[in-house]
Amino acid sequence: MAEERQNNFLLFLQKNLVAVAAILVFLMLVIPLPTVLLDVFMAMNLAISVLLLLTVISTPKPSRLTTFPQIILLVTLFGLGINVSSTRLILTQGAAFDGRMVRAFSSFVVGSSKGADGLVVGMVIFVILIVIQTIVIAKGATRVSEVAARFALDSMPQKNFAVDQELNSGAITEEEARQKRADIRNESDFYSAMDGSSKFVSGNVTAGIFITVVNLVAGLITGMILRHEQFSVAIETYSRLTIGDGLLSQLPSLLLSFSTGMLVTASNSDEQLSDDLKKQFTSSGVTYMIAGAAMALLGILPGMPWYVLIPLGAVSVYAGFRMQRAQAAQELAKKQAEAAAAGKTQTGQNPSDVSPVVPLDPLLLEIGYALIPLVDNEKGAKLLERVTRIRREAALDLGLVVPSIRIVDNMTLDPSEYTFKIRGIEAGRSKLKMGYYMAINTGDIREEVKGEATSDPAFGMPAIWIPEDKRAEVESAGYAVVDPPTVIATHLTEIIRSHAAEILGRKEVKQIIDKLKETDQVVVDEVMETAKFTYGQIEKVLQNLLREQVSIRNIVLILETLANYGPSTGSWILTEKVREALGKQICLQYADESRKLSVMNLGQDYAELLLSHQVPAPDGSRPYAALDPVDGRKWISDISAAFAAMQERGLIPIVLCPAEVRGLVKASTEREMPGLVALSISEVIAAENSVHLEVLGEIKQKVEGVA
């Protein structure tokens, strides 16, 4: 039972160590301590200061010691509490004071013999220590802390911009970018906190000096007036105790100030200080040889201590000679390794000897030099933020993890031109006019405004370029006004949506599957292990869905459907089965705010015509309808009429057809009418009561039912 209580008490202390320490220091300020406990606390204070110094020296990056500013405050308060307690005991006990730590330190500095000589020497040493502590270390540490904090805050935007550049170029992942940004924030917070805590260090020095003066003056007054001691006795007693107590307070404070200075002056290296010193001060043996020769020559001069300078110079020359030999051996080994590597490469004897082809960037945005301000951090770098948002929106909208978009300048482009490439193939190009806004005619303008004619690159809508001072006027006329970064961002968004199937590759599929393993291991195992699906088979199904703007975000349901039918089923049939499973999602995607789904029905004659001319793909991919020229023209003419009629009414052109011909309808109209949506009856049935179906007419030999 006693052992259990002891364990509980120790556990309580571990969890509440800081709170207990703070309360203990507070009690030290108001409650007299026995001299034995005072000796323990003084020894602890000295040990903690040494421990902090060694910890700082062995820490590679200063910002990793995030708790150091708080530790400074606690240790400073602890030292002040000890000062107050020792002052109380010295003044109340006088010559009877038996604090071992204070007596030992005073004897070490002043000496054991009585007399003025020892006191003068001890006081001089103590004053010198205070001067070093006040003027050199504490003041320097405070100044360096201020500068480090200011530079850390000023460099934050540049460091964050560099992280954004690495993220957009694909050099780092989004998780790594978040970690780097967090490190930058932590570094800035750390140096800001150190700037404040260094003021406590300098204040502690000032308080220590004041307490020392109080000890001496008040001790003389107490000894001579209250205890009726002679001046020589009082000065002897209280000077010794003051020097001992002052040393015990100033030495830990000195170590703490030195630790603070070491920490704020350290570089953010990944190596310890000793390793950095070894690497940086042993780079050249010539300097040691020159220094050693100079010391040896100095030792020859008359009156110089040759027995010190000449041996020291010889050691320095020998050390430099050893360094030079080691460096020469390393350089020779490096050259031999490079020669051996060069002899093994580019021989052409086997395919592995040939240099690998540099891979293409998955997504690349090239800009002319006039558009560089859009990615310049000093000019706001608005485009970088928009690009990050585009990738996030694509993930939420389509369920597609868009690879990092690398942005580079291309001097071969027109200065105001940009081009977007997917795996090296151009997917879109346009021009901007910096310093101007694009005013897009949405069809609802109240007054026409003159400007340089252009067109919206994302949707091809007519637009004009206007100066910034005319923005309010143009907006009041009914135009949609956007700035250049928004123009590029909107264009990229539409390109990514329309080319989502091309962007998705096996690498992206593997990333999706690996991420899903964290939450739905069972589904992944069933698809990959039991059903034996390959990444390529899953990729084809997902590409088929993305090609028709169907979100793959519900990847769990998609994989469950694939597992139900197995990999032996053709990729297109699997796609149709997945679409049926996602029927509610697909129908809601095209329904209006009231969940009404307006469609045109495919007539029976056209359904039979397409089925009779169906040509299945050998690899199980999407089939197509091989209509003869006459039937093909008639089919395109009739469905184009329905397409135009629905667009005139402001509706999404949707054709409802049997499941077995849905793919044929989409394949036969994809080139002429890419915006046409083909839904199967099975998908609408799967939506159940989530949508309200409105059939506007039927596509037969002649379109009917559309006014």
C-alpha cells in the first residue's frame, strides 16, 4: 500500500512538475528556509544551469528547444527565490550563518585567512564577474535576441514563398509543405519568445547586483547597530557571506546568460556545434602551418618564453601537415571514384548503360516574362495561391488528387502568353494583358462598353480588356470583371476538369488506394488481394468516369462495385456498373436546385439503330456505333436539334437512354457535342426519389415536345 502511494505521488510530480516548481519558488519567497535546504537548492540551481548549457551546445537547431524561453523564466525565478532566502538567513543569523555552499564559495575566492587582502581580492574578482556578466554576456545576448527575432519575422514571407515554389514544382508533397510552413512558424515564434525571455536574463543580473549591495550594506547596519559588533568584525563577516552568496547567484545566472547567447547565435544546422567546428576549422591545414611558423618565430625573439611558443608552434605545424595529407588523400580517392564511374557509364554495352530519359512534368504551366509578377512574392504571388486552391477544389469536386503544377518562365513564349501542358502535351494556351481586367459579356449586360476585344479562354465567351480605373463602371454595366490571376486559374480549372482522365495515372491510383488503406483496409484487400484487380484495371474504370465528369470521390463504393463483378469483366461494362452504383450522385450532379432533372428521351428507333451498329472494342474498352454516312448525319442532325433546344431554355442537354446504349450515345456525340450528357435509365432508377424526372420530349426521326 505504501509503495502504491509512493508511485502515485511520483506520477503526480511527473505530470505537474512545472506547477509544483512554480509554487515551490513562491513559497521560498515568503517562508524562511533551513540552511540545509538552502544548500540543496543552491546546488540544484548551479546544476540546472550547467545542464542547460550542455543541452544548448548539443542541440543542432535552436528552434527545437521550444521550451527554453519558459525554462529561462522558471530558472530565473528559482534563482531569485534562492537569493531572497539566503539574504534573509544572512541578515538574521549573521556570523552564525552555517550555509555550507555560501561559506565554501567565499573561502575559495577570499581565502581561509582573515584580513583585508583576501576581502579586497575577493571583492575585485566578484566585481569583475558582475561587469562581465552585465556588459558583455547579458547585454550581448539581449541584443542578439532582438536581431534574431526581427530577422526571423522579416524572412517569413520569403521562406513561405520558397515552400510554395517547391510545392508547385513538385519537389515536395503537400504534407512536406505543411511541415515546412509549421517549422517556419515555430522558428519565428521561438525567436520572438527568446527576445522576450532575454529581458528576464538581463533583469536577473541587475536584480542580483542590487541584492548583493543590500546584503553588504544591510549586513553592516545589522551587525553594527543591532548586534553591536565592531566595524572590522561586521565587514569581515558580511563581506565574506556577500561574496559567497553573490557568486552562487551570479555563476548560475552567468551560465544561463551564456546559454541564451549560444542558442540565439547558433545557426540552424542539422549537426551539433562540435561537428560544425570540426568541419569548418579543419578545412585547410595551411592556416595551421602558417600560424605555427609565426609562433615559432615569435619564440626566437629575445625575452619571449621560447619553451612555450616553439613547442606550441611545432604542434600547430604538425597538425596542419596532417590535415593537408588527409585532404590530398580524400581528393585522390574522389577523383579515382569519378574516373571509375565515368568508365562504367555510357559504354552502350547494355541498356542500363544508357542515361535515363528525363521524365516529363505531369502538369506544367509556362508563362512569358511579362507574367512573372504573378508568381513574384514581392508582387503578391497571387497565382501561386490560386493554383493551390485549384488542386484542393479538384480533389473535392472530382475526387482527383491533382499532381503539383510546376510553374516556369519560357522565353520563347510571347511576353504576355501562357501555356498549360499535361505530360508535355499542350492542353491550353492564351494571352493576358497585365495591368488590365477582363470584362466578360455574360449575356446580361445593360450597356455595352468599349475596350480591346478578346475572349474568355476558359469558356470562349466574348470579353474586353479594360483598365483598372474603369472596373466599377464596367461592373455596373453588367459585365463580369476578373483579374489576370483569376483568368488563368479559371482556365486551368476547366482544363483540369476536361482532361481529368489524362491526368489520372497509375501513380495517382496507387496514392488513392494507399490513402484508402488507412480507413477501409477491408475494401482494399477485397479488390486487390481477393478479386486480384491491378492498378491498370482500376485506372481504366476511373478514367472512364472522369472522362464524363463523374466524380470518383466515393472511391469506396466504386471499389465495392468492382469487387462485386471481378476483373474478368470488361472495363467498359465495369464502368457502367459503377455508374449505376453512383446513380444518385450522378443525377444530383445535373439536377437543378429543386432536384428536378430535365431530360430528352432517346426514341426506340434510334436505340435499336445504335445497338445494331455496335462495334465492341477488343480490349473491353468503350464500344462505338459504326453508322453509315446517311444514318450518321441524320442522327447527329436530330440530336443536335435537341441539344440546341435545351440550351436555349438554359438547361443542361441531357439524353436519357437504355443502359446498353448509353455509352454508344456518348461515343457518337463526343466530338460534335462534348457538353451532351448521356444518362441511363438504370442510373435514374438508382437515384430513387432523390430527383424528380421531367421528360421534355423524345429524340426520333424528328424532335418532338420542345417548344
